[in-house]
Amino acid sequence: MATGADPWLAADWPAPSGVTAFTTLRHGAGVSLPPFDSFNFGLNSGDDASAVRSNRGSLASLAGLPTPPCWLRQVHGTQVVRFGETAGHPSSVNGKTWHEASDTGSPHVGVDNGGVPEADASVTAAPGVVLAILTADCLPVVFAAKDGREVGAAHAGWRGLAGGVLEATIAAMATPATQLQAWLGPAAGPEAYEVGAEVREAFIAGSTQAAAAFVATRPGHWKVDLYALARQRLLAAGIGADSIHGGGLCTISDAARFYSHRRDQRTGRMATLAWIHAPR
């Protein structure tokens, strides 16, 4: 499907049969004007909403999506939505049926005025249902069953990563962790992403191993390797080291290809998509 001219970056992994995953690039298509130029998918980024909707329509056409993407209202949390056979309609949240979860009154369960569920990860075993995550420095992680029967996608900013969004996504999947593979998409890289004590403490409080992912820079600040932290957590959750791929890109350093909130503040969002192709 993808060629060198396509406005997306294909997942760098041995894709299971029938599974497609990629992250869009900021240029190569789209109608958004600076500073969102040009393939922005974030409706809440400050860009003109009509331009974002046009970009979303262009993506569906260019990539040959089987159905419109299942967007999420991301809140840097750990909620996971399962989408069933009806694309765009959640069937469960963190293991509870959608109606059961919604009836709990939890502020983290619900939909916005556009019908978009509030969550930071999604999973599906339904062919043709397209999962979607928006990022601009946060880490997008795609999961796939090695037999191609299930996929997942997680938005892992530092809060979600420390809070366990990757573990929650794995737990929401019917496929055992040992039979999953993961792709770590473009994110803020370890040479450019500097954080304060709050971030470091959030990780090392749960694992002393996490300290190895931080390198001191100036008093109270460290460079952090989100990719290393994600790998630690995926390994601990049961995914094999040889089944974890990607993790060599930096959104902050590569302005030609990626949006970066840390670098530009006012900027667009890339979309990471994953789906299972329907049998022919």
C-alpha cells in the first residue's frame, strides 16, 4: 500500500498477515496552514476544524481505509475502549460492557458531543475497524496478535506510561501477552526530551529499574528515554524482547517529518492507525 511518496511512516515491524499500522507525517498531503502545515489531525490543536476534517477525509481516501477511524478523546489516562464489529461504537471499557461502564458514573467513562469516547487506548478483533491515536511527542504504541486476529493502539505520554496505559491495553486484549508484538512509533527522543523531578519520581516510585532511563542534565532535570521505559514495561507485562519493535525516532529533533508540542507549543497532531483487513 505505502510508497516513498505516501504521507505516512509504515510501522517498522514484521506485520502479522492482514494487519496494517502506520503514523502519518506532517507534510505530503493536507490543507492545514502554518503552524499546522499541513496534514494535521488534531481537532483540539487550534487549527481550523474544517481543515482538520478535510485532512481526515483525505487520509481515508489516500490510505484506503475500510471505515472511518475510531478517534478517542485522549486525557493522558489508562482507560481502554474495545471497539466491536460496528466501527466507531465502543463495546466495552476496561473489561466492562460499554453501558455497564458508563453507568458507574466514573468521570473517565463517557463520550464527548461528537460521540468520541474518552480513553487513551483502544483494541479490536473486528476486521475493518480502524483504531486511531493522536500524538505530537507522546509515544504511540501499536499492538498486534502474532496471528493477526487482534490489534490495539495506545497513547502513552509520560503520565499514561507511568500510570500503566500499556499494561491496561495488554490486559484488555484477549490475546495472551506472550502472543503479542508491539511497535513503538515516533515520540520525543532521549537526546532531546528533558523533564523535571515530577516525571522521574513518577517512574522510579514503581520500579528502580526505571532510573536507568534518566540522564541528569542540570539541577532537578533529566533527559528521559520514553522508549526504554516502554520496553521495560512491555517486557514486564510478558511481551518478548524480540517482539518489541521501533523506538528509534525523535519528534522533537525531526521538524521536517513530525509535529512536536515540546518544540513548537502550537502545533498539529500525527495520527497512528492500526486495523485488521477483512478477508477477501
